[in-house]
Amino acid sequence: MRNLCVGRESEQERLSKIFKEAVSGEFQVCFVVGKAGSDKSTLLNSFSELIHKEYPDTLIAVGECDSKIGVSDPYLPFKEILAMLIGDTDAELARGRISKHAARNLGNVVTTSIETILEIGPELVGSLIPAGALIAKGIQVFTEKSEVLKKLDLGLTIQLHWK
């Protein structure tokens, strides 16, 4: 991805200032708003690229509203961000909204994200996070991180007993 953001130096500087404050512990939320076609996505993609160069382990999750569908879902940005945090990054990669690097970084925190959601925000499951997606990703992460797949590859038999 190339930095295609031209003429937005003041916005880039503002985003950089907010990011550096967050890195120093002053957490905050920043909304980028503007009319359709005003290059908000280009600005954010360019900024993400710059951040990944300086801070390669940074997690970047993106959510956006969609006014093209009439009355949009006001929670859509949060649903998209939570989906990415549980490892659902394929659609965002295909749309070019996140880089492969960002998807890989998000994939590294799936287990922690799922545990955190279930511990401090279980009411989000079913309302902002589809329960099926969370369960499927949880099972996938469990099997990948456990020895189950390795044992299956070795030809060993595993018996599961359900009560």
C-alpha cells in the first residue's frame, strides 16, 4: 500500500498527535467525519501505513457507517471493530480497508479478545457480536492452539466423550 494522501498534512499531524497521546496512556476515541468522497478512507489508510512503519505491532481495527443504505445501523462501526478483534478480517482485507499486516496483528490477539469479551462484555454477544461467529472462532482458535490438530496429523486416535 502506498501513501496516496495528498494535501491532508494537518489531519495527518492531528491523528499522529492523538496516537502518540494514546501510546503514552492518554486513551481516547477519534472520529473521522466528512462528506462522501472526501477521502476519509484514504487518510486513514495512509495514517495506518505510517503507524505500522513506526509501531509494527500496533492493532488497527476499522469501522464505518454506511449512509448509502438509507437509515444505517448506528452500531455498525462497533460491530465491525469487534468482528475484527475476534479474527473476522477477510471482508476488510478484500475491501482494502485494512492491510495484511493489520490483519495478522489482529489475528494475534483473537484469544485475548474472545476471553475479554466473555469476561467483561458477555452481553455484547448476540447484540453486537454474532454468537455463531464468536463460537466458531473460539473453536478454531482452541483447536489451533491445542495439541489436537498435531495429534491428528500424527495419526493418533483421539476419543471425545460427551456427557
